Amino acid sequence: MHKISGMEYHPINSISPADGRYYDRTRETSTYFSEFALIKYRVYVEIQYFVALVKLPLDQLKAFPTEKITDIIQIFEQFSTADALRIKEIERTTNHDVKAVEYFLKEKFELIGVESFSEFIHFGLTSQDINNTAFPLMIRDYMQQVYFPQLDALSDDLINMADEWKNIPMLARTHGQPASPTILGKELMVFVDRIHKQMGLMYMIPFSAKFGGATGNLNAHYAAYPDIDWIGFADAFVNHVLELDRSRITTQIEHYDNMAALSHSISRINTILIDLCRDMWTYISQEYFGQKTKQGEVGSSAMPHKVNPIDFENAEGNF
């Protein structure tokens, strides 16, 4: 373990519950949202951009040995903690995080034997062309590889329980008062329906990226190579190589409107799941459901006979 101010690093030393108390459940998010992840995704964008310039090709890159493209791509595929720390070491001199990535790649190009082409790393770009493609890549991969599968799994669990309990009647309540009868399975399907409708809206939100030079106009690209269709190149690079959705008319930065829309969608789904948690612990408090005791678990520091609905309460708080 690492030493931090005389303490061994452990999740208990974290300043956020996300990677502290709940580290065992959230650790996979570091693959997408840690500083290591951000650095790695920046390296990925820079490498893919250079390869796209080679394939264009720019006049000065026509002599690039194409067999070396595999070696360049492996810089990303074999990216390690040591590589990330080397970039942080370079950053202590540059005091610029993206420039440190560029210098790191130049070192790698020298090791590969293609240092004569290294000045075309980051050609014509501003830092936000790298950040505003790395960020949506990180979010897209997390959503597709972690978030959506977990939400699907939750929906499947609710569907299975709804099917199992489809013939169990229960007294419904409106305004907190006894009302008409309903079916337990149907009440669970209410949440499935709500979740699926919001997921349908979420799937329509593109992962947008800005890629257009210092002020969004590809000025340096056109100044250096006025006869190349740089708008078409940028569209193809972002939309087809990175598989994002390029925002064509921008300032120096991405609009972030679709990122906000995604956050709003997640917020709505969280609200649905808060409702689910509240309904469940309400059903428990009304004794529609009973809870199993666990050996050694204490429901209250003063009333050990209690079994509190702590998982639903905790989930409600975290959502």
C-alpha cells in the first residue's frame, strides 16, 4: 500500500464515500473516471489522430512506415501505471497536462524509431480537442459497459419478481390510506415500465465531441494545408474512428448540452429508483413484507430486536 501523510493508503482514507466506504462496489468506475483513465483516453485520442493523419495522408507523412502503426497503437493497448506516472512527471515541468501527453508520445516515437514524424503528434489541435473527445469516450464506455448492463440486470430482477408474484393480491393505498386492491407483480412492473421508458430516451442522446482546433474553425489545419477538406476529415475522425458525434459548430470547447441531457436522464432514473426504495421500505413498515435476520447483524445500537430496511434506506440516500 502507498503511504499518505504517514498513513497507509486504504479506501478508509478516502475523502468521498464513492471510492471509500463503497469502494468494493464502485471500484470498476476507476477504469473510466480516475485520473489514470483520463490520461489513458487522452493517449488514445492522440494516437488515433496521428494514425488518421498518416492514412490521409499528409505529404510529410507519406513516407511513414505503415508497419509501425501497430507499434504506435500498442502504446495505448499496453498503457500502464508507469506510463501514466511518467506523464505526470513530465507535467511537473510543462505544468500542462495535455502537453505532457504529447511529450510522452514523442518519447515513445523515439523508442519505436519514428521520431522524425513526431512533430505531427497533436498537429493543429488545442487541448480541448483532446479533452472534449476523451471525456465523452470515458462516459460512453462506462454507460455501455457498466451502467446499462446494471440497469438491465435490475430491470430483469424486477420482471422476474413481478412474474413470480403476479397472482398475489395486496391492498393498494392512495394518499396513504387503504384503497382498491391491486396485484403485487403489477406494482413492481410500474417501475420496470418507468425505467424502460427513460432508458429509451437516454439511448437517443448522442455522446457529443468537439474537434475543431483552437476556436472551432480548424484554422491551423487550413493555414497549413488549404486544399484538404478538414471539416470532412474531422467529421470522419470523430464520427467513425472514435465513434462519437461531432459537434461541428463550436467555440474552443464542446457545448456539453448532451452531457447535461445524459445527466438529467440519469437523475430521472435515480428518482424512479428512489421511489422504488421508498415503496419497498414502506411495504416493510406496513408489514406487507418481512425481513430475514442475518447472524451477527444488529438493527439498532439500543434495540437489538429491530431489523431495519437499511439496504433500501441506504440506496435511497445514495440515489
